[in-house]
Amino acid sequence: PQTIYRKNYTPPSFLVESVELGFDLDPARTIVANRIKLVRNRDGKHSDIELHGEHIELVGVRMNGKRLKPGQYTLSEHGLTIRKAPAKVTLDIETVLAPQENTSLSGLYVSNGNFFTQCEAEGFRRITFFPDRPDVMAKYTVMLRADKEKFPVLLSNGNLIEQGELGDGRHYAKWEDPFKKPSYLFALVAARLVCQEERYTLQSGREVLLQVWVEEGNLDKTDYAMQSLKNSIRWDEQRFGLELDLDRFMIVAVGDFNMGAMENKGLNIFNTKYVLANPRVATDVDYAGIEAVVGHEYFHNWTGNRVTCRDWFQLSLKEGLTVFRDQEFSADMIGTDTGRAVTRIDQVRTLRQAQFPEDAGPMAHPVRPDSFVEINNFYTVTIYEKGAEVVRMMQTLVGRDGFRKGMDLYFARHDGQAVQCDDFRAAMADANGRDLKQFERWYSQAGTPVVKAVTQYDAAAQTYHITLAQSCPDTPGQTAKLPFHIPVAVGLLGADGKDLPLYTDGAAGQGTVVLELTEATQTFHFSGVAQRPTPSLLRDFSAPVVLDYDYSDAELLHLFSHDSDPVNRWEAGQRLAMARLLKLTADVGAGAPLALDATFIAAQRALLTDATLDAAFRELALILPSETIIAERMEVVDPQAIHTARQFMRRSIAAALKPELLAQYQANQTPGAYSPDAQSAGKRALKNLALAYLLIAPQAAELELAQRQFDAADNMTDRAAALAALIHSGAPDGAASALKSYFADFEHEALVIDKWFAMQAGAPGTDVAAVRKLMTHPAFTLKNPNRARSLIFNFCGGNPSQFHAADGSGYAFWAEQVIALDALNPQVAARLARSMDRWRRYVPALQAHMKAALERVAGSASLSNDVLEVVSKALA
Ligand code: B3K
Ligand code: ZN
């Protein structure tokens, strides 16, 4: 496969003025007529027209009305080239495709009998021949024709300008998008669907039509998506002064979808998972996911669609920024300081669970990559979540108002353009008179920086010094990294737990100052420090780095009970737990007896029972670092030892805090009608965490408690939590009957059945054989990505102690599934392939099995570029 380099970017030779598409939709044979008006690009290097096209059959091409003969163009498996074309051309291209055969879910495909498209990143070329690159923006008119009975709803981007009958049982609809867009934002839907719709008045007074389209039986699950859409529209007006630019905005839900959702102009297409909710079928986490994803796709309308990417190396320009925007939206929707902190803690957990490992593994890449084989492999936590951190750091450096100024300048300069990450950074810098030159390294250098802190207190002089030294590990293709520009937010706690006033050079702040670390090593001075403080470093996780500071237990306990920054309060708890988990893991390995100290238990007790703290915060703070996060802290990973150590800690906590857990279980009930608001969700989370603890080594009374909750629950959050607790309790009889009745009750709710598979896949009691058995269940299919993820991904990525079985059977299973999925859907297969990224860190016996599994996949015939890139980088 061919590697594509950022440095080889060349501007398109031709630009597209307009596109007229005509679709005769038939699942077996769809005919696409495409009229493109092209003009020679002044910046172009030659006069060849280069059109991409894949997996489609060319019927014919006309240039300026004249049919081109085969000698006048060249056709390859990647596209069509017309050499030495005149400066202004109209092409008429006809192609034929078979949507019902398309299992890759990229391009035009059929799901449950309906037509959908997915064009990002390079799916449009599976529909017609076109310069399928984001820097070619054009106006689209789309004519859809289809059987009226089977496909009563015909949708595309923009405005509906005409519709009618065609006589032969077919009908048509014509859509026009008034805005120029890149081809990856094209979409169509032809389907039997119904919608919830609403007229909504923008702040400016203009009225718009909002629609959420779903299959008929799901119309009782669209309220929350609609509410989230309205909230998103209002939030973008208020926070960024950005208005919806269309008269009509549609969300369409589809059950077969490769990712979460897609921001097609005016016609967002969503995985049902991020649309459908009512209390009976959706959990609090599902509700939060819907709000975030609806917001994310809506916010793309400005950050992504109005201003788009010049090339796919700039992907984080739209994704990092839009994730940052959806994070801020979710935080603002909760509205309280702790609520905001809880969302921030969740973000930190995601970074540690997924992004830091990516940054340390074979697929590590900068936020703006320099090369790729398959762009679809680069929709990563680095591009998205680290990209959002990079944007957040800019806000930290220029302040919230300064950030708004930078956004305003960005749109003033680039509306309607396809630009680069550098352009965003330049707008932020220029609007604020700030030098962000060095900051570029966050875009160009991969790897997670380590910031080592050393402090020194001088009681006589009442001064305090913090020395920060930064370094960044090598990553594939990158060594000897240069220092980053790192904002390090710092506070100093006195003995009473309160923030000390801060007097420092170069930075000012009441309780918190932002130190700007730009050198390899720098010392920051504080004066007037009347007592030896406890440093609270990297408050609010002000940079995506590993902070290395030699905290004593006493300091951590002090921060854990007093830090005014809730994120660092949580962090202190995580550090206390991590130190013990690492020690316990080592003890397991050495066969030494295991013990958990009373100090730690006491801290957990104090936290659990502290009613002054939000339930949501307490729940998060009580969750121990995951097995994956512990593994990342070890040189040589023994997954069984980690699992044993963590389970020991959980058992010890459960045993020591049983009465308190029971009391919290009772105290955090949420009587009355279900509401997904953050307060109630937090209480349910804490209550269900207590339940999970109570079900570790349960007696009859605890089993009964869970069974009662399972039976009586009026919402999916409580029902699923009870079922999960029963499954994890290892009391199989209790779980068996609950699993059965759950399945019977929700047989026709695909998303609920996904949970049924997922809960079993992730339970430590589920081994490879059990997963194989679940795969034979009639409800299982590899073809539906949600279902494949629920069982196979959750096992390979979320059940470490079974996946890493000593005999290598987990890895053999992985190899089989990657190969099987690849034949159907390379994008989904390549995601699964990533579960082996960190294979080199495991104990030698496991490494050997992992390597064999990787080689088996790499050696399998007719592998996609998607999977090939992942496994060959892993083996490199
Ligand atoms: N932009 C899409 C992702 C497309 C993924 C293509 N493999 C969803 C989003 O980030 O909003
Ligand atoms: Zn996005």
C-alpha cells in the first residue's frame, strides 16, 4: 500500500463550480448521473482533470456534450484522468452501483431496506467520479428518484425545491444546497421513516425547521435528541455568536453505521445509539452521549463545514476544535462548578485510558500527522481528544474572552475556505497579540510529554520554588523532541487546606496561577509564602501531560480532602490508589501476601460518606484506575497480576465499607419520574457503584437487593446496573434468569440487546469459549457494527484478564475476527485490529502469542489497506 505524505500536498488542478447529481435509486442497481462544471485552478500545476472513483462501474463520460472515447481518458482502480483538458469543461458522467452489496457502509449503502450515505473521508468516490478532496468545494443540486411505496422519504443537503410523482409508482425530490461544500459532506437518504419536527425561532428572529427522522416504531425516542439540538443551537449563538445558516436542519438515525454520527450539511446522519432514548431503553450515559454527539455534529456546521480542512492531515482542525466545543457545551448544560469538573474528569479518564496509550504505541501520530496509508485509521483519540486538549490549552493561554476573539477572527478570515491547523493558531495569536509559534509543536510532535516537578521551600526567606523539567518520549519516526509550550496551572494549599495567596513573577492569580513552561527546565518563584505549602499542580488538567511529582501520602491525603480544584482532588485519590495498585500487582507477581492499609480505606470511607460533595463527584472519585491505566504504568505488563491486585483492592474496600455502602445505596435513591439531569444521574451512579461493591462476594441479602432493583426499575440505568452487578458478582444463577428475562423484554430494541451482549463480554467470568457461544446466538451478527462492537470489541478491549488468557486463545480469537470483519467492513476491522497495539509490553509468554496472532493477520490474503496499516505498524 502507498503512504501519503503531508509534504506532497499539491493544489487541485481544477475547481468545481457546480455539481448536479441525479440518482435512480434501486438497491441492486442504482444509476448515478453527475454533471460537473470544472474550471482550471490558477494555483494548479497542470491541465489534467483528476477524478477519484472506486468500486463503481463507469457507463460513460461526456465532455462539453461530446462522448469521450476510451483513448481520451484513462481509467484505473482509483479513478479517471482526462489529460490536457480545456480551461472550462462540463463533464457528464454516468455510473452504476450496487448499494445492497455494500457492506463497508462507506458510500451509498442499504440498511434495513433504506438508503443512506457516508462520504467522509473518501466515500463520495464510491458514488461517482469526482475530485474527492476537501479543498474542492462546490454547490450541489440533487435529484432523487425512487419507488414511492418503499422509499416515501427522499432527503439530501440544503433545501427541498421540488417534488412530485413520476407515474410508474416512482416519485422524485430535488434538493439544493445554497452553500459550497466539499464532497465528504454530501448525503442522501431514501427511506421509509417518520419524523418529529418543530419550528424553532433563532435569536435573530428567523424561523427554522428542525426534524429528527427515525423508523416508525422509534418515534417515542426522539425527544431528547430534539431537545439537545435546540440547546446546541442556542448555545452556539450565545457562546460563539454563531447562527444556524440553513432554513432546515435534519437528523436521521440509522442502525448500521461505522461511527457515532456524521455532520453532512443540513442532513446529519446518526448512529441510532446517539439519537434514540427514552427512560425504558436508554441509560444516563446514553443520554449524555446523545447530548454530546448532537452538539458535536451541529457545531461542525461552522467548525468543519463553513470552514473546512484543506487536506486530511488537517483533520484535527475541525475535529479537535469541535470536540472542544461539544465538551464546553456539555459542561455549560450542567452549569455548576462541580458539574463542570465532573465532565473534565471524564475527559482526563478518556485521555489516560485511550489517548496516552495511543501516543506511546506503534500508531502514535502528531495531532497533525505527516503521513498515513488509510485516512480512516486516523479518526483517532489523538486527532479528536488530544486535538481538543490543544485547543483548550490555547483558551487557557489567551483566556476565555481572548479565545472568543480568536474564533471571531478565524471566521472573519476563513469563512467559506478550506484551511490548515496553522490558520487557526494564527487567528488565536493575532487576535490576542500573542506569540504562539512554539505552540505549533503540539501539532507537529507526537507523544505524551512528561513534566517532572521539584519543589523547594525556604522558611526563612518565605519563598517557594517550583522547578519544572519537560521531556517527551520518542515515537515512530520522531526522536529528540523540542520543548513544548505547556500551561501548568498551580495552586498552593496551606495547612488548613485553603489556597494561599500567590505572589509570583510573571503570573498573577488568586488561588491559581498558570505557569508557562517553554524551556526544557524552568524554575518559578513564589514569595511571601508563610508556611510550607502543599502544591496542587496541573489544576483542571491544564495540559495533556504526565505529571511526575514525588507526593507523600500525607500530601495526597491533604489534597484529597481539601483541594479547591475538584479535578486535582480527584487526581490525589487516583494517585493514592495507583501507588497501592502498583505495589499490590508487584506482590501478586512475587507471591507475597496482599494487604491494604487502613489509611487508604479511611480515605475512601470519608469520601463515600461526605454528603457535602456531589454524588457524581464521589462516584468518579471512588472508581479505581482501570486495569488498562495500571498497565500503562508498568514496564512489563502481567494482566493477570493486575486483575488480581485490583480485585483484591475492590474486595477489601467492599468488605471494610459494607455498612456505609448500604447506607449510600439507600440515601441516593431517586424517587419520582426518571430524569436524565446531572444531579439525578450522579445519584444513580453513586447508588449503582455502591450496589456493584455490595455484589462483590455477595450474600443472599445482596443478591436479593440487586434482583429487586432489576425487577422494580422504571429506567434502563438502574435495570442495566443491577444486571451488570449480578453478572459480575459471579453468582451465575442470579444472572442467568435476569439475562433471560432482560432479553425477552427487549428483544426488539437493538440498542438494548447491544448492552446485553456488552455486559457479558466485559465480565471477568466470560472466557473466549463463552464469547464464541454468544456469537452463535441468533441475535448476533458481524455485519452490524454496533453488535460487533458490543460483543467482540468489548471482549478484546474491555476484558483484559480473559482476553490475555495464558494459552493465547484470546489472541487467536482476535485474529479470526479481524480477518472475518475485514472481508465485510475494513474500517470496523481496523478498529478491532488496534486492540493489539501494546503487545510489546506484555510478559514474554504472552508477547509470543500476540506476535503470532498479528503475523497471522498480516499474512492473510487480500487484506484491506486499513487493517494492513495497523498490523504492519504494530509489527514494525
Ligand atoms: N466527521 C465524522 C467522522 C467521519 C469518520 C470517517 N471514517 C464524525 C464526527 O467527527 O463528527
Ligand atoms: Zn467531528
